Amino acid sequence: MVAQAIMLGIISGIGILDSRIFGVLMLERPLVLGLLVGLVLGDVQQGVIIGAQLELIWMGIAGIGAATPPDIVTGGVLGTAFAIISGQGVEVALVLAVPIAVLAQSLGVLVRIINTYFMHRADNYAAKANFRGVTIMMWIPPILFFLSVFIPTVLAIILGAEQVKNMIESVPETILGGLEVAGKLLPAVGFALLLDMLFSKKMGVYFFLGFLAASFLDLNITAIALFGACIAIIVNLVINNNSNNQANDQKGNNNNLTEGEIDFE
Amino acid sequence: MSSPKKITKKELRQVFWRSFALQGAFNYERMQNLGYAYAMIPVIKKLYDKHDDQVKALNRHLEIFNTTPAVSTTIMGISAAMEEQNANDSNFDSNSINAVKASLMGPLAGIGDSLFWGTFRIIAAGIGVSLATQGNIFGPILFLILFNIPHLFLRIAGLKLGYRVGVNSLERIQKEGLMEKIMAMTTTVGLMVVGGMVATMLKLTTPLEFDINGAKVVLQDILDQILPNMLPLIATFVIYGLMKRKVSITKLTLGIIVVGILLHWIGLL
């Protein structure tokens, strides 16, 4: 168990370093981590399936801007691991992963606060043109990020696996059934988060176009993406270019209307 | 006067590899600044011999910086080209280097976020997840490949483009409204894919049945006749509406777990 716990800790570490020093190659996503957790625990298929479910829930969560999102790395690795270890399915993973991600988030915030100290020390080295000093200040924070997920993951697996297993076995059937329903509802959070990023009154119609294409025409995601790309080119490059040219031709006539003013001359 | 200082392929390659660590020392005060300075070190070393010039250059790139990591190399390429000019031309205004960085990181982050987070990631994940839910290990692998082909291409091409064409071309592109056009196009694709995913990946159905004069009526069948996948659509917009009302994501997720158990208990879902 200890060896497996350490390997799972390393997987968490790889996940957290993805956004830090691997240029965000998407190794941090639960879809990818689920596969790795499954490999370590000897149930690749379960790992991949659980990873896919967690990906749906957290699809909308991305570290954009300065905000610190829930730690989907620790949540994803521990949620998947506990679900496989306890022999229970996806529902257990969902329900464990969400609170773990929220708890682990605070450690990520802490590291980002501590990093300010190293940044100021880098300023001091820069004042002496000490390239090596700046470089070392740059490489200490990734070690902290790694430890901030490695230690909790290893400890949780070693200390928690038995307890989590017993706890889950004592949960009544109605609750487990309800958790299954919750598991089906939760991906809507991911989609709502994506809408929050993309949706606007002007663009909203494309969401419904995709929805209807899947609902009535049974198109899959690849097909929708390809049609979407064609529509985007038609609307933005073909039609808009033409109307821009026309608008330029008739500028004198149209200006007043588009400005919403009536010019009596 | 000595021969002009010139950046070679070697330095650009070093900048490329170092750009991956952009957020390694992310902090709340100046965000990606330390990572940016780290990436520029090979350029600074190559261009400046004097202690004072090195200090100034390091300080320049330790200023606040934040953008989408995938587009950062484009800005680094421009910075490198401007540092080169600065090293060779004593009349060059070195303040313009950071002015350009500051003016580009916002618009490029806008494009980068909608292109990579809102479009490529969503498409790749949509395809990956639909395989992975069946337990197929190619789901995650395909996800990584589909996302990283455009990602790594833009990292390399952006760096070269940034260094070669520098500031003028990017300013022109921005003035011509090409950036807005790219964002509108990626949003179009992203929204359509999200719409498709709501319909295919939210498996919500109601088990409710009624007995009307001995005839069994299955509610889900009626809903399907009106609009297939109606329940997933409603669920998404209810949650989206709550998000717009500033309900936190943590509260929403925990709330959904409770609501899910309740709805199952009363037999609605």
C-alpha cells in the first residue's frame, strides 16, 4: 500500500506541475490522471471511466487569469483512487472528489502566497545581475507546489483507504442511489461554467444549434466541431466581409440609422 | 563601434523550452513575472555585457506579467526582438519593451483563452470523454494528442513570428479587428460543442409513470416527443442561472449532491 501511495503521490505531483513547469499540456486533467491512477491500482478501465466522469464535472474549471480554482488534481487522484480501492463505482469518486478538491485548494493558495517571498528575493538577485540566484528562486516554488499535493495524497491513501472503505460500505442504498443521480447532475456544473465563459445574447444561438444537432440529428462531438468550424468561417469571414464592404459603400446613408439618431440636416 | 548584437536560433530555442515553466513561481503580487524573466535570461546574457544593462533588463522582465501560457512565446519573441534593438541602438526607448508587453498580454490572453480553454480543450475533451466513458484507454490519449498538436505548434510558430515581425504587425492585426474575428470564430465552435455535449453527455431521465384510466403513461416518452434531452438542457440553464446570481461553485456542487439525493428519494429522477 505504501508503494502505491507514493506512486499516487507522484501522479498528483505531475498533475500539479503541469500548469507550473510543463506549459499546461493537459496532464492535470482528471481524464488523464484517471488513466494513470488506474494503471497504479491495477484497474485501468475503471480509472479511465471515473476520470471521464470527473472531467465532465470539472470541464469548466480552468486556471484562467489570477483566480485559484478548486484543486482538481488532488481531488481527481484521491477520488478515483478511493473509488477503485473501495470497489465502489463512479458515484463514490464524484462525491469524494468534490470536497477533497475544495479542501486542497487552500494549500494551493498558501503556496502562491509563499511564492511572493521568493519573488522578492529574486528582485534582490536581479539588482546584482545574479542570473543563478534568479534561476534558483524560480525553481524553489515548483518544489513547494509538488509537495503541496504529494504529501496530502500519500497521507490520505495510507491513513484513509480503510476508513473510506468502511464508511462507504455502511452507506444505505437510498443514499447511494441518490448519489448516482447527483453524479448524473454534476456535469451540468461543468457545462454551466463553460457557458459562463462563452455564452452571450448575440452568440447564444450557436449553443442551441449544437444542442439541436446532437438531439435531433444524432451528430457526435467531432461532427459538431467540424460543422461549427465551417459555420464560423462562413459567418465571420464570408458574410461579415461582404456586409462590411456594403456598409462601407453606403456609409453616408446608413450611418444615421446605425447610430440610432435621426439627422434632419 | 563593435559589431551589432544578434540573437541566434540557440537563444530562441532556450526561450522556447524555458517558456514551459512560465507559471512555476506564480504568485499573487506579480503573477508570472519570475517565469517570464527566467525565460528571457538567455536573451539578456547574449545581448548585454555590462552589469548595469543586465540589471535593467532583468528588472524589466520581473515586472508583473499574466497571459495564457500557450501564447506567451509570441510575446517573448517580440520582447527578444526589442531587446536586440535596444542593445544595438542607444536611442531606443527601453520603456517601450514593457509597454508592448503590457498592451499585448490582455488581447493575446483573450484569444489564447478562447482558443485553447474554450475551443481546443473542449473539442479534445469532448472526443476523449466519449471514448473514455466506455472504458477505452485511447480516450485520454486522443485528448492529449488533439489538444497538444495546435498547442505546441502555436508555441513554436508564435515565438518565431513574434521575433521576426515584432510589434508593428501585431499592432496592425489588432487594429484591423482580426483578433475580435478569431475570438468570435472560436466562441462559435466552442458554444456548438458545449451544446452538443449537454445533449450527449448529461444522462438525465425521469422514471415517473402515471396511470390514466388504466393506461400507463411514461413521462420521459412525452418529454422526448416535445424535445429530446429536455431535462439536461433545463438542468444546465438552472445551474447557469444560479452562477449568474453569484452562487459559488463550491455551494453549487455540494447543493447538487443534496438535491440529487432528494430528487431520487421522492422518485423524480
